[in-house]
Amino acid sequence: MIAIHDPPQPPLTAPGLTTRAQTLPDHISPSAAKCYLGCPLKFYFERVARIRKNTPVALHLGKAVHAALQAFHIARWRGTDDTPETIAAAFDQAFTALERDEGPVNFEDEEDRGKARLDGLRVVAAYLDSPEAMKEKPRAVEVLLKENVPGLSVPLTGAMDLVEGNFTPVDFKSAAAKPDKANAVFDHEIQLVSYQLLMEIATGQVPSSLDLVFLVKTKTPQVIRVSSPPAGEHRKRRVIALLETAVQGIAARRYHPQPGMQCSWCQYKNECMAWLPGQVLTERRAA
Ligand code: SF4
């Protein structure tokens, strides 16, 4: 049940968003900035009020596939068992553990759950069988960086799925349909350029490209790499300005609806309809 309160203001504290001097967030990540810029009120429901919803099937599947790829890349890095059977077992383990640890998934029934599991296994197998599967030892796997970036009033954080030997950061995306390459780079601009900024500050190296690898859940799964050249000054300044816009909005507690295409798949429509300016929505669990 959702209750409406007048101010005082809501707490800013949330995972990854602890407060500094009760104003600025402790840091900003590209995913938090993208979420805030997409819809500040949805950001509030998800990351500040932390209103729990059943996990969408696509998100659950994407996380389990991500865990399987992580197991593969770590095995490549350590030189341990990276056979398809071991990686499929890592997928199954994550598929079950995520349900247990993160709450119910929006499966229609057991048959729907079984289909999602098989889709995930097929996508993972397609990746391992593709030219994109890492053949050499990666430079790093699951890299978490936090750096001060000129022009940004809080540190920037980012978690890169994989860093290849030539310092190329690679992020893996599960998708239902084949991506349009130009749109994919535009959609993920904040993330890609943030990774470059972090990489340059942490290592002094300019990545040779900024890459996305899409795992497409079509009938015959496809694995598609989308590469973008490293950003020049204009792209960097633009992304830093977008990140800073999110930081300032969070600090000022500007949480308002931003109606658009994203509302079609938003899980917070009821809470959104209850919103009025100057009011704060919090979750009140039924007794
Ligand atoms: S329904 Fe649309 S405007 Fe409302 S919170 Fe969701 S995304 Fe934002």
C-alpha cells in the first residue's frame, strides 16, 4: 500500500547513494544517472524508497546470463575449467539463486519458467560458440572503479564486465531483438564514455574502442558486437554534464514524473498516479 506524506524530505540513503553532508550523493554511477535522467520519480521509487516489485522475466534472465559469462571470463583469467558444461551449471545456479535472493520473478507458470531457463542456456551456449567468446586471458574481469573526474562534483563509479588486453572495456547486454548499431551506441553513451573516463584516470591508457556485446534471444540466438571509437573532448564534456545534471537533481531531491515511452514497461504506474508536487511517497506494507 502506498501512503502520501507531506514533507519533511525523504532520506537520500540508498545502495550506492549514501549522502555526503546531507546534500550530494556519495558518488554517481552511469546506471544511476541514466535511471535518474530517464525518469526522476522512477529513480526515487527504485533506488531511494526501494519499493520492491516482482522481477521482470527479461531482467532475471539477463542477470543469470551475466553470471554465466562472468564465470566463463573468470575461468579464462584463472586458467581453470571453462567448459560449456561448467558454464551452463553456473547459469543454472544463478537462475535459482537470484529467485531465492531477490524475490519472485514474474513467471506466468512453471512452463514459462522452464522456457526462460532454456532460452538462457541457449544464449550462453551461443556466446561460448561464437567468435566473441574470449580466447585469451582477459586483462580484468568485473572491474569496479571509483575516480574523481574534473567537472563532476562527486566521484564517478563504474563496474566493467570485462577489460580486454588492449584496455577495451566490454559490456554485455541481453536483448530480445537484434540491436541497431547507431542507436545502441547512442543509448549507452553515458555508460561507454564513463568507462573510458574511469579507465583513463585509473590506468593512463586510452581504450582502443568502447564495446557492447549483445546476446540476442532470437530463435537462433545471435551474438553481436557493437564498437564505438573512444570519445573525444566533446563527447566527454557532454557525458560529464549529463552525470552532473543527475547529481544535482538527486542532491536537490527533484523527483518528478517524466512521462514517455518508458512508462509502457514501468512497474510504478500506480505509485506514479498518486504523486503530487511537494508530496513524498513511501511504501507502507500491509499489516
Ligand atoms: S509511469 Fe512513467 S512517469 Fe511514472 S514513474 Fe513510471 S516512468 Fe516515470
